[in-house]
Amino acid sequence: MVNPYDKARELAAAIRESDEYRDYLASKEKAQQNPELVSALNDYQEKQFDMQKRQVVGEEIGPEMMAQMQNLYQILARDPVAAEYLNAQMRFAMMANDVYSVLGDVLKS
């Protein structure tokens, strides 16, 4: 019989060994060497999270907020370390989302 807890631990190990996770950790470590960059990334991520929360509750996101987020992203993306971090974070999030989707399929059955 298959033990789902053992499989969950295997999945966690596979995630830790994935290129997406390793790239994310390496880029995060690089970014953390610059306190100003950390502050800018945190500000961007807080605003991004706030926007996502608003969307979840059905609040319409105005063009002003979208433009502000786009502007912040463009500013951050000019910094090679920030761009690398944001890209690695996005790739890791996509992989994690795919894993959640596979697990979610079980719940739909």
C-alpha cells in the first residue's frame, strides 16, 4: 500500500532538488546582499500581494494601480540581480502552482 506521507516527503525532496528551487534560492541570496534592493523587492511584493487579495474578494483593480505595479516592475527589472530574482521567483511559483494543480485534481474526483 502506498503511504501518502512518504510520497509527500519524496515530493518535498524533489522540489528542493529542482532547478527552479535552487535558482530561486541562489538569486534570493544574491539579492539579500543589497539592503536597498531587498527593501524595493519587499515593497513590490507587498503591493503585488495586496492587489491579489483585492482580486480574490472581487474588487476591481483600477488602471492606476496596474500602471503603478507595471512601473515598479520595470524599475526593478532594470537591476540585473532583481530581474534574476523576479524571474527565478516566477519560475518557482509556476512549478509550485502546477504541483498544486495536480494535487487539486484529486480533490475534484
